[in-house]
Amino acid sequence: MLTITSASAVDGDERATSTGGPDSGAICTSGGSWSQACFYHEGDWFGVRDTYEDGLSAVIEWFLQVPTTGEKVRSGRIWNPDGVDAGWRSKNKDFTEGYYVNFRACRGSYSRLNVQAGSCSPWHAKKA
């Protein structure tokens, strides 16, 4: 169950601060060896958790895509720097209905806002 917060239309680098994991019906990355990410289209929620205790942060990279043209119109990253013991952290977004939300789970340095090369899961896509 997610803690309710205001939806964000801000893009770029953001910190996931709400607690709670993904709701039923969310599409999730496979939970690779470093992090896991989910997107739930009802309310446009992202969830991210760290799955490996290594001093790095879990992060979602995402972009919003127009279905008819493939144009990328928004993008950002959502960070969970709170570590493995914190579990899921979530962020509420506000996306255009019918557009594709593409996302993947990665790891990186939150203090430097740097994603580690080669650490990301495959991309997943879901309509907003």
C-alpha cells in the first residue's frame, strides 16, 4: 500500500520518498541483482527498491513516448538512496493518458546523480 502524496509533473532527477511497494497490476523489472523497478498506470506510480547492499543507490530511468510518432517528450530518473533495509520507495507522476511509459532499473551514485554503466535492466513499456 502506497503512502499518498501529490503527483509530480517535474522531470529530471527526483528522490522517491513515499513508502510502500507496487500495487497489484504493476509491471515490474525482473528484480536483477542490484535493483528492481515497477510502474503502476493507475495514478502513474513508480516503485524502486535496492536489492544489493553495496553502498550504491537504486534508480529508475524513464521516458514518456508519443505512441503515434515514437517521439520522446519527457524523461527523468527516480532515486532510492535509502538502502536495502528501506525496502520500496515510490514516486507519483502525472503522465498523458495513452502515451507509453518506458522504464528500467539501474544502480548508481545518488550524491553524484550518476548511473553506473552496464547496471540497468532491459527496458519495459506500459501505457499511462
